Amino acid sequence: MGYLSADLLRGRETGTKGARLAAQYLVQRFRELGLAPGLDSTWTQPFDVTYSPNPHAPSGHGTPRTGRNVVAHLDRGAGRTVVIGAHYDGLGYGGPGSRSPGDSLIHNGADDNASGVAALLEMAHQLKNSDALSSNVLFVAFSGEELGLYGSKHFVDAMPMPPDQVRYMINLDMVGRLGDSRRLVVSGTGTSPAWAPALDAAAEATNITLAEDPSGLGASDHTSFYLDDIPAVHLFTGAHDHYHTPGDDSHRIDYDGLHDVATFAVRLVEALGDDGDLPFTETDNEPQGRRTSFDVTLGVMPDYTFDGTGMRIDAVTEDDGPAARAGLRAGDVVVRVGDVTVDDIYAYMDALGELAPGDATTVVVKRGDQTLKAEVQF
Ligand SMILES: [Zn+2]
């Protein structure tokens, strides 16, 4: 926690020197824990990021960059593998993802997500010394998450084994604020019927209270696995005022709670046992009667955790998609599509469902305290 969220690493933004230092550190720690390089005898997996530029962001944005996942293997010679992941990239000096965009201070990202990486390392330590699991385990520290899940998407696309040999994925993103409530949010519980009993057993063993969300779609790396039909959950100790601000610092971490979340996740792995595949189930990501397939896409990742009015764009995922071409950016909140008022993500989906390829319409977004109109061509 201390090293990853120190000012030295300058917020670990993807493709920067700070991110490289973090990756080197993680390789060293995985080595010390006695793990093997995860991919054909290499520790890191490079991938290209072509991120939509924000003209108001500090220099360095908008140029092509290379992200690097760090992958370690606990190789037990088994036919099946479990993936445990946490993103180590951060917002650097803020940029479009910051909730305090005015000041360009280092965003150390202690809870988001040095905490998840610390829990990942602790899990590696505990599982290395446990004989309760005979599956192989890949421990993956992802980069590119804050820019739009780039690292996990690349990992899934270039997976070193066929997807049906991956039993399940556990994502640790923001797990440093357990606190006295001992409440842990688990998203993705509907992606397999095997999760519920195993989660209950782990919760009981660690005196943790669960808040469960069945949806496999969320604004973090488990989504990349869910979209590849792999059961996946996200562990999360909840939102707070310092999220995506320069105030997300290491002195605010609940260290005992962080250790307990890692132990909870190890108990979860043990409770899931060794017997083969977990059945995958698609989740109802929308309430009954809502549309779930679309003829058009805006080319963005919605922020599923946003609880304000409208649909907040978490990331622009297609460089040449309709949103990018219309100049929309991460952080923009869509409040109107054509004639339809967009109060929430479901209204947004309904509006999108009425459109066909070739249509053009006006999209109204809030950007900070500005209201902007964009002509979007689908
Ligand atoms: Zn995060």
C-alpha cells in the first residue's frame, strides 16, 4: 500500500514512468512470493492504448501509449485455472476521470486501487501456502482500467488458455474501506449459482456482511470476463468522498479490514472447491421488460455506479465510435437523446433501443457546469 500509493509513483497513470515503477515492484513481490511468470516465461503483458484525447488535460494525454499487465502463475499442473485480478493503474494527476478536475495534484489512488493490489498480493501469499486448492491460479495486476478496462480486455482476448479452462474470476477493486460496518459489496453474484453458498461460507468465516448485486456488468475489470462467459465477481468496500480525488491517500485505509477482505477472498476460493467448472449464467442487467440488445452503440462504457440524474460516461471505448466522433468524453453525463429525457441508465438504454444504424440525433450532455449539445451519427 505504502509504496504503490506514494507520490513517487505519481498516481500510476497507464503508460507513465510511475506505472512502470509499480509494475517492476509487482514483479519483484510476485518473485519473492515464489510465483512463476504468468505468460510464456515473461511477467508483463504489453498492450496498446489509444485513448480519446481531452484537449484540456495535461500534456501526455492523447498520445498513443503502452500499458502493461503484470501476470504471475501459481502453477499446480492442473487442467483448470482461477484468475484473481486487481488494477494497479490510477489517474495520475487527475485528468478527465477526476472528480476534482480543477487542480492537477497527484491522485495517489490508495483505495482505488492500491488496496486491491495489496489484497491480491496477500491472497497470493495465503494461497501459495495453502493446500486447499489444486487449481492453478493466475494473479493479474491490470493496467488501463481507468481509461476503459483496456488491460483486462486485452488479457481476455489474449488469454494463455482457452476460456473454458478458466473456472472463474475474482476482481478486487477498492477494498480498503471496510470499516466498522464490515459491509462488503459483491457484484456479479448472478454470474453462477455457485457463488451464493460459497460467499455465505466466506462471510461467516470472516465476520463480514455482504451486499450482493447479481449483475455481471459493472465499471471494473470483472466485466471483461463476464462478457467472455466466465463467472466473475467484484469485491468492493464502497464509495466515499475521496474516490477519484487527490484525497484518496494511504492514511485513510483500514488496514485490518483490508487484510480481512483478502482472507475473505481466500475463504471464498476454498469454499468454491476444486470440482471443475462453475456453471456460467447470464445476468438480468436490466429490470423486467427492458431492452437488452441494440442495433446501435454509442461506443462508451456507462458508469453503472453513478446515482445522479442521467447516464455518466465512464469511458469512451471506441476511438472511432459515434460518441468519440461527436466529441463526447469520459465524465460527460448524458441527459437527453433526441426527444427522450435520460434520467438514468435504463432511460438511456430505452432511447438507444429506438435508434437504427445511419440515424443521426442530438445528444445533450452535462460537462461540469456546462450543458452541451452534440450531433451524433450512429
Ligand atoms: Zn478502480
